[in-house]
Amino acid sequence: ENYKVEASVGDYHSPKVEDCDILVATYERMDSHLRHSSPWLEDIGVVVIDEVHYVGDEERGPVLETVVTQLKRKGFQIVALSATVGNLEEMAEWLGARL
């Protein structure tokens, strides 16, 4: 099966993400989509968050925490990935996830 993949890293209206099957977005772009209550968000099945160890990062951590909190409140299924997260149990508890 073919999937249409788009990236959302620039201006909010570009690219047209409404028609894609898989969206690859930075934390900052996803935060923008959530803040604008993009209607296509209702169609999301699973959110994969890579580099989740950035939660404690001074620069990107606050945005990532905001995005994860919003996704959790909206009830999205979250798959969190990291090769270097040191506090696995604490992270899983915060995400409401199992390791």
C-alpha cells in the first residue's frame, strides 16, 4: 500500500498536511498545529515522538512537554522513542505508558 508522507517544518499553511497519511513534524510545528486546533488533528491515530529525552533540554524541552501534555489531554496514542533517555520508569509514568 502507498502512503502519502508530508513534512511540516515551515510556514503553518505549507505543506498541505490535511491530505497526507503520515506527517513528520518538528516539536515546534506540532505545537503550532495543536494551538491552531487544526481540524485534521481529529483524524490522527498514533503520534510517534522521537528523541523524547529532550524533555529535560533547556531549549526544546518546554515545547516538547507542552506538545506531549496537549496530546495526552486529547487522548492520542503516543509512542515515545529515545536511545538515550536515562529515567525510563519516570518517563513511562509521565506518559501514562508501559515500557
